[in-house]
Amino acid sequence: MDVIKVKANSRTAAVAGAIAGVIREHKKAEVQAIGAGAVNQAVKALVLAKGYLAEDNIAIVAIPEFVDVDIEGKVRTAIKLTIEPR
């Protein structure tokens, strides 16, 4: 399972669809965002995905945590949302 990486200019509907698809297929999704704009898009996508999955009677929970990510030799702190069925 790949990590869904969100940027500040990511389309929320596309990210939400990716989250819902991964949850349906793997029963767990991981979303990663670095920066306020990216975290904002990730949370909005999470809310949309919750609605998409509710149509299939799948309730989800998100567990947030900080993770260190190496990007081109520099360590950055990201927010990781682990999303699972409730």
C-alpha cells in the first residue's frame, strides 16, 4: 500500500477518491502532508472521503501523528493520517 501524498494544490475530490478507494481495497490508508496548506487539503479530503464511504456503510477514523520524512537529503516533519474503518 502506497502513502497518499497531499500538496497544498492537490484537488480535494481526487484525494478523497483515492482515500476511499484504498480503504475499500486495503481496509487502511495513509495520507501524508507537509505544510499548513497541504494539511488543510488532506483534512478536507478526509471529510469528503468519509461521505463517499458512508454511502457503502463504512465508517472511518483517522489517527494523526508526526513523522520525519527525508526529502532530497533534508529531514522535514510531516503529518501522517492513518485512516481505518471504525
